[in-house]
Amino acid sequence: MGIPPGSLEKAQQEHIKKARDAEKRGKPIADFDHGAWIAKAKKKPVRSKPYEVMTAAMQCKELADRSGWLALELAEVTKGAVDDSRYSF
């Protein structure tokens, strides 16, 4: 799971637009905080179907990192009482 490429830039542009509007009304707002936005942003899966092998999930994470995804996290998904682990982003 992570933040797709371009999402940070889009949020930054929206903030700039809101800041201009607020400035026109005489109520300036704080500057855009990258760290706070990344912490609050909704993370999306890199791949919809989980991997069955950890090495495949790690390779996907590397590729996603190279392609511009931010704040990537690896999550283990288990089903029921049987150890049917899968690895998802």
C-alpha cells in the first residue's frame, strides 16, 4: 500500500488554489506541509491481488518505489484459522 505517483503534486496544487482564494478573502492559510499530508493521505494498494510469496511482494515494492509511489508499506494478509498468508501493498 502506498500513495500513487502524482498525488502529492495534485494535493499541492489544490492547496495553492485554496491559499489564493483565502488570501483574496483576507484569511491566509498555512503553507503546505508535505510530511503531514503524507501521514494523513489515504494509501491505495499497488496491486489489487495479494502476492503469495514474500519475495514477489518485495520486488513489487521496489518497482513501485522506482516508479514514484510514496510511503510504501508491506502488509501481511491472513485468511481464517489456517495460515494462508499473502502479502499485499
